Amino acid sequence: MEFIIRNVDFAATEYDVNKAIAKVLHACPGPFVSDADANERLINFEVGLEKNECGGVRNKGSGYLRLPSRDVGLKFRRLVDGEDGITIQVGRKRLKFIPTAKPIPPKALVVIQKAPYVDPDIAQVRQQKIDALSTHFRIDKLQIGVFLNVLVFFFLRIL
């Protein structure tokens, strides 16, 4: 199930929103994880924020949340929208979740259902390492056809 996330703090990153939602989904004991299930696999989910192309702010204040199944989505909606609803706050703003009827792409759904949950702190450190290692390099020379020339030379010599 997919939700639109509104009212996101403009300075928040995907990792900040991911941590805040994980606190609710992975609270033990809670509606999604009981004491008996504490050693079981945590619910995986995907968070995406609309990036702002202009300078100054990191996002446009909205994004999406994808949950692995409709049952988990309905339970999450009841938890957040209920009378004694749990508030998820990132920065200074309280997140608002709006369910969508838009179907989740099958590839994304398989990734959410099958892949294990990765802690946002670990994912952020990993992304920083990838960004640090992705330096640009310049190619001075590109040589094509060396092997072809050698083969033609030997072929002509044999004839």
C-alpha cells in the first residue's frame, strides 16, 4: 500500500523521515512487533521525498511511503489516523499520510517484500562511502582495434 506524505520539513532528508517512521513500525512491543516476534524480521518499507531542484532546501515538503502489504497499510493508517493516533514528527513538522489508490510497481513491491530492512544510519553511512568513491576520472587515450589489426596481419601473412 502506498501513502503520500505531506507536511515534511524542508530541511529533512529521506533518512530522517525513514528513522521517524521506523520508530513507529518497529516499536517493540507494538502493533507490528510483539515481544514474541522480537527476533523476527522487521517490516521493510520505502520512503521517497520529492527533491527540490532549486537551491536552499532539500525537498519540496512531500513524498511517498510504500508498505509491503495492504494489511500493514491499513493497520498503519488506523494507528496514525486513530483517535489516540500516534504522531510522527520530523524536525518541527508533524507528518500527514494520505492513502493512494495508485498501484505500486511490481518491481518495487517485490523489493519491499523480499529485501530485509536496513537501518537508516547504516544506509546513510553506506551512501556517503559510495558518494566519496564516485570521483570522476578523465580518459587520455582510447585505443580500439588492436586485436583486429594483429589478427588481420597474421591472416594475410598465412595467405
